[in-house]
Amino acid sequence: MLEPASYQKSHRAQCLDRCPDGGNNIGVPQEERALISDLERRLAEKYSALPMDHVTAVVRHAYSQFQSSRVRDFIPLLVQRRADEELEELSVLQPDLAAVALDDMGVTDLETIAAV
């Protein structure tokens, strides 16, 4: 059954309204972004020996790898697994080696991945 044009237009507007960050991540549900933010907080608590910036960078890097995924139901879980593995490895390294590892991942500037 086809939806009326007015419904289609209002539904599209609602989808875009879920992205109050000026159009970044259009189509990414606000709930997903909230889950990723919560994940950052939980992993920062778990890996409290690492600087918060490192944890944020790893989570956002993992999240960016799913940016173009069409099926988004399991993205928070997949991000958690990838980030947890990476943070586990970083937590056993000395702080200066952890910074080098982040640099090797291409994570040199949080602003680069902040749009994720």
C-alpha cells in the first residue's frame, strides 16, 4: 500500500530531525548515537588507566567503520567489540606506545572523527 505524499514528506522530516548536528550522520537514529555515547562512558570507566581522549578516539574510529552500513541494528554491539579489543591491547602498552598505536590507526586528531 502506498503512503500519501504528505505522510512520506513528514516521515522524511522526522528522520532528518533525529540528526540535530547540522546534517552529519543523516539517517543515523538518535538512539544509536546515544548508545555509542554510553559505550564511550562505560569503556572509559573500564579502561580508566587510559586517557579519555584515547578511549573516545578508539570508539569513534570503530564507529566510523560502520558509517555507510544500511542495517544498523547491531552497530553498537559491533563497535563495542572492536573498541574493547583495541582498548584491551592499548591498556597493556605503555602510554607512549599507546599514542603511537593510535597514530598508526590514523587517529591523530579527535576533530577528524568527531563528525562520526
